[in-house]
Amino acid sequence: MAVRPEEQLPPAEDLGVQVVPMRRRHLRSVLQIEAQVYPRPWTLGLFLSELNLHAARSYFVARAEGRVVGYGGLMFSLEDAHITTLAVDPRWQRRKLGQRLMVVLAREAVRRGAKNLTLEVRVSNGPAQGLYRRFGLAPAGIRKGYYVESGEDAIVMWAHGIDDEAYSDRLRRLWADIPGPTLVEHPR
Ligand SMILES: CC(C)(COP(=O)(O)OP(=O)(O)OC[C@H]1O[C@@H](n2cnc3c(N)ncnc32)[C@H](O)[C@@H]1OP(=O)(O)O)[C@@H](O)C(=O)NCCC(=O)NCCS
């Protein structure tokens, strides 16, 4: 399919977004996005091994106009759900795709019994930190030199009590803030 320049992409309310569990057939597109947004992209082998760990992982992709435009994943450990990755194709950013994926990930975390949500984010990544703050994730510490390719520090963020009704209300508000319909398919 030909790639359209950004200015021809439809507005957020007309995207017809689907969020579905990540499958092997999505990985070609996922890797293309990965290479554009991360200085040290995950490999095919790493994604495949993550997808094989069904009992302790949940990965989703966002699709629009028949293509994969973003993805995100969770790793479960006792009561904690750890966001392992979140990315949106640069041409499709600022259309609430990251927010859609985050709502789906947070709901999935609650569905699978997690009480806390956590992640690491680069100290320089203001856009992602802005998105995460909306989800109640607050800075709790610094991991020095966490990103080996650049030596950059990571901020560790946590949201506690995600199984509370107040957090579900927050997710409902964030979902209501997203323009247009989004179809969500949950893992079986
Ligand atoms: C972070 C990322 C996933 C956000 O995806 P996105 O679909 O563009 O984000 P959304 O449109 O859902 O934005 C939701 C909110 O996040 C914040 N935000 C997102 N991108 C932003 C930017 N470039 N500048 C400032 N705020 C931003 C805003 O608060 C925004 O709300 P608004 O549009 O009402 O202002 C995307 O920028 C990305 O893939 N970045 C590269 C990979 C990455 O850094 N991933 C996170 C690793 S921890």
C-alpha cells in the first residue's frame, strides 16, 4: 500500500481504529515502526519470544486504514503490570493513538489482576511523560544510565491502586476524550 504524506491522513475522529492483540503477522510493520522511533530497536526474535510468553505478557497493536500504526505491551509480575513498550508510527502521532493504546493496556492490566502500573521512560522524553501523567503515572525514581546506547537515565513511573473504582473512572474519562470510534478485540 502506498504511504500517504502526513497532511493527507484523516483526522483522529475518522481513523476507524482497531486495537487487537499483537500477532506474528503484525511484526513486519511493528519492526518498521520500531526502527523509526527507538535508537536501539527490539529485534524480531525479541518480539517473538515476548509473544510466546502468553501467561505473563499482553501485547496489542492499533490498526488504522488497514495498517499497523502503533503498539504497546505489558509484562505481569505479581501485582505489578510493567509497560514494556509503547510506540506510534511518527506519521500517525498526535491522533490519540498512544492514548487509546494506553487505555487498552491499563484495562488489560486491571483485567489480569494487577494493582500497580509501572514503566521506565527517558528523562528527555517529554511527550511520553505527558501522556503517562494523564494515566496517573508519577515519577518515583531514576535509573542511572538505564539506556545503554546513550547512557541516558530513565525515570521510573508508577500508578498505584489501578484496581480501584477511581482509576476505572479515570480510564473512562480518558477513553471518552478520544474522538471517533475504536474497536477493541481482547485476547481469548
Ligand atoms: C509517546 C507516543 C507513544 C505518543 O503517541 P501519540 O499517539 O502521538 O500520542 P497521543 O496523540 O495519544 O497523545 C496523548 C497526549 O500525550 C501527550 N503528548 C503526546 N505527544 C506529545 C508531543 N509530541 N508533545 C507534547 N505532548 C505530547 C499530550 O498530552 C497528548 O494529548 P493532546 O494531544 O491532547 O495534547 C509517541 O510519541 C511515540 O511513539 N514516541 C516514540 C516512542 C516512545 O517514546 N515511546 C515511549 C517510550 S517510554
